[in-house]
Amino acid sequence: MPEAEEFDAFYARVFRPLVGEIFLVTGDLHEAQDVVQEALSRAAARWARVNRYEAPDLWVRRVALNLAADGARRRRRWLAALSRVGPPHAQIPAASAEAVALAQALRTLPVCYRQVLVLHYYMAMRVDEVAAELAIPTGTVKTRLARGRRALARALGEPVPVKEVDHA
């Protein structure tokens, strides 16, 4: 199969699922699509090398997670600057009330918590897999999961468990 056709097949296979993952990190569908598109563009530019990786989709996911984190940092700086001159523009709500509530709650969390929560719970990755994906120690993943769960429960208005059991 020619290189261009291989990439086209790869793109078709990973785009939608990856947008779903990144949406949970960013809380914004259009931003998630843009981030994934940029990550796939970077993969296309390096396809001869990326295609030789054992799991090229993991490389693209990592790039997308980094881009999402960069975007969150840019937004924080922009909102800080905007707060000096006036309120931010209203956001357009998503289709389902549950999706809106989850996206809004996730968006209140630091991006490092969002990343581990999405990878562990949405992508059903084990703690050691999340650690490898994000290149951080497993203890850091466990800490972020525990803190992220508590923060998410508070953001959703649910009672925060006194003692949590880790699902490592």
C-alpha cells in the first residue's frame, strides 16, 4: 500500500476516537477537532518515521495531549489579560445536558488532572499505561487521579468520598 494511502487509512481510523478523547480534555469540540487535526498534520509530515512506530496512534495522541495543554495555557493567559478589560464571551453550549455538565466540570480542572482522568477512565488505560503515555511517574498519576476525582466530584456538585480506592 503506498504511503499516502496508508496515512489516509490511519487518519480515517483514529480521527473520530481521538477527537472524543481530546474533547474530554479540552471541553470544546471545535478545539478538540483542531488539536487532533494539527497532531495528524504533524504525523503526516513525518509519516515515513511515525508509521514505523509500534503504535503510531499513541504518538499522535501524545502530540494532541501536548497541544491541548498548550492551548489551555494560552487560554489562561488570554483570560487573565481579558479580565483586565472586561468579561469573556459566552460559550456555545453542547448538544446534551450531560455532555455540557461533564465538559464544564472537566474544564474547571487543571489540564494535568483532565489528562489522567480521560486516559484512565474514558480510555480505560491502567495507571502504568497512563504514566508511560504522559511520561510521568505512576505515583504522580495516582495522585492526579485522586485529586482529579475529588475536584470533579466537587465541580459536579456530588459528595466527595472520604476514602477512595484506586483502580490501578
